[in-house]
Amino acid sequence: MTTASPASPSSPQDLSIDTQIADVLQAAHWPANKDELVDVAREIGASNEVLTMFDGLPEQDYANAAAVVPLLAGSFGPGLGI
């Protein structure tokens, strides 16, 4: 009996929201502003929902991912597990 291996996502949009956000934050060059984070999200092929989340951030420079995560979680409810 063979067991099928789990299918891997074929694109970033197939990944969970949390995973997509983590990918954007990891790919960003810090410090970064909102527009740079949106550009990174586009470049990695994040979903429209993730693009909207980053586009909703306040216009400012962010020192690192730790400065962004609370704003994303605060704006879009609990459950951001990154």
C-alpha cells in the first residue's frame, strides 16, 4: 500500500495568510516603509487579501518585522500566528 505525499502548494496564493505574511516579512529589506512592503508582497505573488493588509498599514518606516506584526494583527483580528 502506498501513501500519497501531501501536495505542495503551487503558488504563494495557495499558502495560508499567516505563511504569506511571514514570507513577505522575511523577504523585506529592513528598514522598510509601507510601500516597500506592498511591493515585496506583489513580487512574491501574495494574495489580494495579503496585499490589502499591507496596504492598510500606516505610512511610516518600520525598523523590522516585529514593528509590523502587531499592526497587522491589531487591524485584522486575532489569529495571526506568525
